[in-house]
Amino acid sequence: MLGAMQDWPLLTSSILDYAARYHGTREIVTRTVEGPITRTDYATLSRRARQLAGALRRFGIREGDRVATLAWNTHRHMEAWYGISGIGAVCHTVNPRLFPDQIAYIANHAEDTLILVDPPFLPLLEGIAAQLPRVRGYVVLTDRAHMPATTLPGVLCYEEWIAGEDADFAWPALAERTASGLCYTSGTTGKPKGVLYSHRSCVVHALATNGADVVGLRSIDCAMPIVPMYHVNAWGIVYGAPMVGAKLVLPGARMDAESLYALLEDEQVTFTAAVPTIWLSLIQLMERTGTQLSSLERVAIGGSAAPRGMIETLERTYGVRVLHAWGMTETSSLATISVAKGGMPPLSAEQQLDLQVKQGRPIYTVLTKITDDAGRDLPWDGRTFGHLMVKGSAVASAYFKGEGGPVLDADGWFDTGDVATVDPDGFVQITDRAKDVIKSGGEWISSIELENVAVGHPGVAEAAVIGVAHPKWDERPLLIVIAKPGQTLTKEDVLAYLDGRVAKWWMPDDVVFVDDIPHTATGKIQKIALRERFKDHVLPGIAKPAAP
Ligand code: AMP
């Protein structure tokens, strides 16, 4: 027997409709790519998204067509996002920090027919336009006064393009499983693969993420997604904020600490989300200038592990509650969050930090487990490492066009490629990416844990650990360190700091100092590049291989 309730499909357009109707005057503040700060609101944004929808239809975009965006977090990007998926087309958010050849590859793989682009990325597209035969037009996300000269064919000016369209355009009735967005994984192994979100998965994920025990967004909040919309949908905040009518602050192109800090303070932001490297630079700025955060209440940190020292500094020095979260493109972003559960015994300050260092417990809609190489379940004892497997209503069931073959096991679990422990309360702790874990004498050493301990040294700005070949142990850890400006650090200082803080057999065999650690387009340490750079590194006490 079916329930007798209204069949109200979970569509992304319903989020904007709701925000426009009940929170119409709530502000959306953008640091525009052109420079100035502009203000709009949900009612206006909803009308302009409808105008864009009309322009897309007039251009010939139909249900299922892929329309790409190469853009920072701005109100125009948000209009594009809702406008594209609102008519049943697929919004393909492209990461502009990828190599041009990768962008050409994914635009062709996605079969993008139209690209909406921020002016600074035009030269990038000019360089690859010849490789994009399917693209029929480029819409520059600006007004006539700021249109740059370009050699691209078929260029349109966004403001002119949408100006004459109907602000009351009626969203079509779509089935909630219709594809709404496409986001490619960074492709650290092999070619990037597309994750195809549906309206339903986006809405369900945003509802779950807004829960009080998760990020707990409310209408009185002012949310600033620092994490870009091209990095797993800005972790869902551009859906979650309008869903509750929170004020939104979109930081545009300026990701430097000074610009972000100014927005946090000027707009009285209460919630933000960013990868740890952003917090590293913000903390350094606040330490240098002796400033504080007057309104920020909580921050979600994910994308890579939040080091204990960073959590402690934000909580104790700046009074900000840290929500350490884990997720991936394939899980629609956030899937676990480190928030204590009811029924747990009261935690001391140190135990609270121990908990926050973990990536946390699954949100509703997500299930987790760990398995051994043969796929057998492993115990939740907080010590045993295993492959982290997930399932849920906002977890990928396949990659776009079936790339890479089936991704679910016989019981529907998705292998995340991460290695983790799970404690008896269900809190996941990521040990490593399966391919980054250091295999020493048949045992595993967590590069993440070593990095986190190393950055606790007051003179260390950033640290990375990779495995280096060892004749006896197979691999041993090499610690790569950037010293804080003005600090003279020695290998002995760093090793003395680690001594007693990590197991003896985890101690790095060597420490090297560098000026720069490479990061991927989504802010993760580029272990592949480091392994390549240090592939001939000879650990102390090991005879150098004879020259051929
Ligand atoms: P992406 O799909 O680019 O967001 O990358 C997802 C991967 O980032 C995960 O599989 C993890 O390896 C890593 N990751 C995300 N959040 C965390 C976290 N809080 N701690 C450690 N690793 C993380």
C-alpha cells in the first residue's frame, strides 16, 4: 500500500523557491571577481536564476545537456548553478586549477556544450578551445563594462544574455532522480572520473548536513563557504544556506588570508568551511597581526586531516568550535563529522581534542564499515586499520559513463580508497589514503598521523611524510618540512620532538627541509609529486646504489 502523502519531488529549484518565498530579503554578499563587494538577496537571485534558465533554453540547452562552469564562489555562479539544474540540464563545475589538458579531457568526456566562465579564466580556455569541438558558446560571467577582449569564438556577456529573459520563468516538473550536477574527482590515479549527482541526492545531503549535530545551519547564521563550488559543491553549503535562509557570503577569487579575514569580520560570519591549508594561513595572519575573530562560532574543516594543533588553536585561542569532517566527491562531500554523542561520558579538554582529531561519525544517510583485503569486516576497536567502505543515499553508485567499471561490491558498499580505524562509538579515524600508507616490514605506518604530530612543533609550518624504498623494511618514512619564517630548525630538533609522541618504529628515518610542498587543485598534499621528487633519496645508513 502506498502512503497517501503529496508527491513533492526533491528538486534543487525547490530550495531556491523556498528561500525566495520565506527569506527573500536575506542577503547574499559577494566579493566579485571584478573587485567590489556586491549585495543581493534570495528573491533577486531566484529571479535571475530563472532569467538564466530562459537564456539557456533559448540557446538550445535541453534536459540532460551538460553545461560547464569555470568560476569562483559568486552570486552569478550560484545563479548559474540553480538555473542550469533547474531546467534539468547538468551543471558541470570544473576545477580551474587543473592542468589545461585535464580540463580539455573532462570537458570532452562530459560533452559540455556551453561554458560559463569568470573573466580571469578566459586565457585558460583560449589555450584549449581548439580541443573543445563540442562547445558551442562561452558565457562570460560579467557585465558589458568588464568584458575582456578574447579570441574565443561565440562569446556572450552574461548580464546582457539574461537581461531580456522572463524573471517568472516556471521551472519544469522534473523527476527527483534527474541528474543535476557533475563533478570530476581529481584523478590522482589515472584519468579524472565524473560523479553525477541527482536533485534528490543533493537535497537529501543538504538536509542531513544541516542537522543540529552536523553543521547545524540556522536562519540567524551567516555562512561563508570558502571551499569552492567546484570542490564537491562547496560541501553543500550553497544548498544548505538557502534551505534555512542563512545569510551567505561568497568570497570570489581572493583566497588570501587578508581578504578572507576581512570578509569574516566585516560580514560577521558565524560559520565557514575550508581545507586545513586555508586555516593555516588565517592563523598565521592572526598571530602576526594580533587579531581575533569577533563573530565566527564554528568552522567545518575537511578535505585533508585537521591537525590537533590547529584544532586546539582555533578552539582555545580564537574561541571557534571546530567540526572536523570527512568526505569525498563520491559522497557528495561531508559524510562523517566529529561531534560527541549523547550518552558518552563527559570528556576532559584533552579527550575532547582526541575526539576532534578523528574524522567522526557518519551523518544520517551514510553507513560505514572497515574491511580487510579479503572484504571481511574488521572490529570497531579504534586500533585495527582497514579499507573504509561506505553506502548511502548521497553516495555514488557508478562513475559517469561507467568509467572504471563497477564501483560497488556485491552488497552495495563503495570502497573509498581510504584506510581507517573505527572506535566502539562508531567514530572513524582516517589512517591514510590506501596508496599513501607506508608499508614497513609488513606493518602500516600512517603518513597523516606523522604529519599531524610534526606540525605540532612550534617551528614547523607544514609537513609531509612519504615512504622511501628501504632494502630491509621495504619502505620507511621520510619527513619533509617547511620551517616557519625566521626559524632555524635541524633534523635533530624535529626528531627529538617526535620522540615519545609516535611509536618508536614509526620514527622517520630522515628529515629534509624544503621551501615548498606541492598541493593538488583541491588543497591536498601532492604525494605523487613528492614521491617523484624524492625517489632517489638515500636514507641515512643505507649504501647509495652504485651508478649504472
Ligand atoms: P575529494 O574527492 O577531492 O574531496 O577527496 C576525498 C579524499 O580526501 C578522501 O578520500 C580522503 O582521502 C581525503 N579527506 C577528506 N577529508 C579528510 C579528513 N578530514 N581527513 C583526512 N583525509 C580527508
